Amino acid sequence: MFSTLCGLVPMDGHYPQRTRRLGILKQVLDGTLYDALPFEFHEERGAGGEYIPLRSRRPSVRYPLARIVVDDSISLVFSEGHFPTIDCDDRRVRAAFADLARECALNQVMMEAALRGAIGSVAILFRVLKGRVFFRVLETPYLTPEWDALAPDELLHVTELYKVPGRDLLARGYEAIEPQVEYWFMRRWDRVEESWFVPVPVAGGARPRERDAARSVRHGLGFVPVVWVKNLPGGPDGVESVDGACTFRAAVETNIEIDYQLSQAGRGLKYSSDPTLLIREPAGMEGEMIRGGGNALVVSEKGDARLLEIGGTASAAVIEYVRTLREMALEGVHGNRANPDRLSAAQSGRAIEMMNQGLVWLADNLRVSYGDALLKLARMVVRASNLYPLRILGQPIEPMPDALRLGLIWPRWYAPTSEDRARDAQTLRTLTEAGQLSRETAVKTIADIYDIEDVHAEIARITAEQAGTVPREGA
């Protein structure tokens, strides 16, 4: 069925196959995959009385399994309680990145990137405007990256190319544009500038080549201000693919089956509420069937009458079948299969983690790709601080060393209970007293639990209090 739906999506020969594939997966994620089908699910017969097959009807029930899996996995990576802390040895730099994350709403940026990138890839644009840092998420169906052959992990440039109606260009301030004509819009980010090009009509067959000097901007950063993120390992085109694997691709066919089964069950229940009356009329001609007054079918063969409706057993069978399909789909994409109704009592964080192990594995893989992207953005900020005077929360920051070593401190998957915290405290105390663990590592271990933003400052306060040089509150 998925291949049938894909066949209904028109193929634009001006775009590569990659653009169409990502566009279809985006429709699955947004819940608009069935919009190409011409009939509603209740339309069983056409204007001429012909039967409309199920594959031509839009399901009346749409279970957003793909979006559920994506949202659940993202919440374990970049939600408020799971967002990582950018760590380094320089206390000043740690404080600057903590302030930057708040000013730029960096957790929202990364959540949006992980959501849009679930289809396979996403790009994050880095900009410095009037001394302030900004990030913007770019969808990748119309973006084409080119990598440095001598440094395969560095971009040479990223090109954006897509069609746009002339009236949209006029709304953007372009002149000498025909509103009814379709144009190519193109811009490119390289290591020196963001280049805009003069739009050209699609009908002409040529792509934009003339640089738009009025709109182009020279950034002079020395690197392409775009981070390209591959969602998961195993892209559709192998190792050389510019896209990663889609988060929910393995569940699409099963999701479609669930939608149609639930739609059929719903249709059956509606029939039960308003059943069709079947009347066998002896006077009728053999093989003839007509629709009588009201909701009735009149046929021939030894007069008879009965109600056509679905039984309760059939409805229960459909629901059980759908429940099985859901389990299989979630297992295939490592989604959350835990049933909260079965939790009779409070569980420890470790117990919940084990119960949701599949979802944790998925989120752990996402931490690799999007965590690396977050570090690349941080390194861009470091390099930009040596070129431009940056301000964070209204305060100027000093240039950061280029050789700065940056890392991420990720919080636990699930919040620990009081029993978990007591066990952690006892374990850390035993290890530190035995000399097998440093105090700094111990504090880092519990930093996310107790909302400790600066580990080194916390250790300094602990040392001062133990030495009696800092009075305790209430003393």
C-alpha cells in the first residue's frame, strides 16, 4: 500500500529522487500521506454506482505512530530535563555557553532539528547578527551539500535550490517578476559568504547563475556556517549518502495497515448503528439489485429481509489485530511499548529504563548524531568569538581559545527516585573515600539530578564550607 501511495505523489523531473523520497517521508511524519487519494473513506461508490476500492480512499482514522515514536525519542534527548551541558576546563567558557543556551533557546532549536531530521537529515544554520548568535533549522529536501575531498568531515558549500511562484518573489521585494510565472530560487553558503542569485524562470531551462549583490552577505568566518546532521546510521545510499536512516521508516507499512483496519472497524460500527436492510423481492429479475427507499437494498429470489451489520466478535478481532500490529511496528523502530496501565506502583528510574530499553537505544543513537551537531555549533561560536565581538545576554564575551576541548554531559534517561538517590550517595561516598573516584567526577555524576550548572564552582563552595571560610546559611 505504501508503494501505491508513493505512486500517487507526482514526480518532478527537475528535482533529484532524493527530494521526492524525503518529501514523502515528511508527509508520513506530518500525517498528510493520504491527501493524494481522491475519495473519503465513506465514499464506497462513485457517481456511476461503481465500487471504489479501499486503496483509493483516505482512511477516516489516522494513528500518528511515526510522530509518536519521533516525539518520544526526541524528549529523551533534548527535552528540558534531558538537555546536555556543554563542558570544558575553562569556567568562563562554561558559563558563556550556559548563558548562550538560554538566550538562543538552544534546546528548542535542537528539538526542532531532531524532529525535522527524523526523515533522514537536517541542517542548522549559524549566524552572527549585530554581535548576537542565532541558530535556524533548515529542512534538507532542497539542500545539496558538497564536502571537502581532503577533509571529508568539512563542508565546501551548501546550495539551496527550489521553485517558487513569482507572486512570492514579489512579496519578498523582488522587481521585474511576473506573478504567474514559476522561478528558480537559489542561494549558497560557503566559507566566505552567503551568496544569493537572481531568480530565473523555470521554463527557460537554465539555473540561476547571476549573483545578487544586493542580497548577498559576506560573513568571513572561514567555515561554512551550516551543520549537516545525518539522523541515524545506515543512509539509503550507503556510506556515501548525504542522508541518514529515517527514524520511523520500518513502521510505515504497518502504520498504514493500522489506519485502514481501524477505519474499517469504525465503518462497521457505524453500519451497526444504522444497518442496511436487505429485502429479497420475488418479483424482481434474477441477479438484479436496486436501492429501495431509505437505507435498503432490494434483490430478487424468494422474498426475504434481514439487517446487514458487523458483529461484536469481528470488532474485537480487529482491535486485537491492531494491537498486535502496533506492538510489531514499535518493536521495529525501537519505540516505547510500555503500557502505563500496567504500572501498579512507582518504579525506580533504572526499572523504567529497562522497561523502555528499545526507546533508550533509539535515543542513545540520536545522542551521537545530534550531540555531535551540538558540539559543532559550539565550536562555531568559539571560532566566531575570535573574529567578531560577541554579546550574550547583553554582556560582551572575550575571545575563546581555538584549541578549547569541548564535551557534553548528558543527564540520566529517567529521574531517579529517593531510593535511587540514596543508593547513589552511598556508592559515591564509598568510592571517593576509598580513593577510587575523584570528588569532581562524583559531583559530575549527580550534577543533572541536583541542577548543578557549574561543577567546579560547586566543588569550590563545598571545599570552602568544609574549611569553615564560608558561613553556612542560618549560621
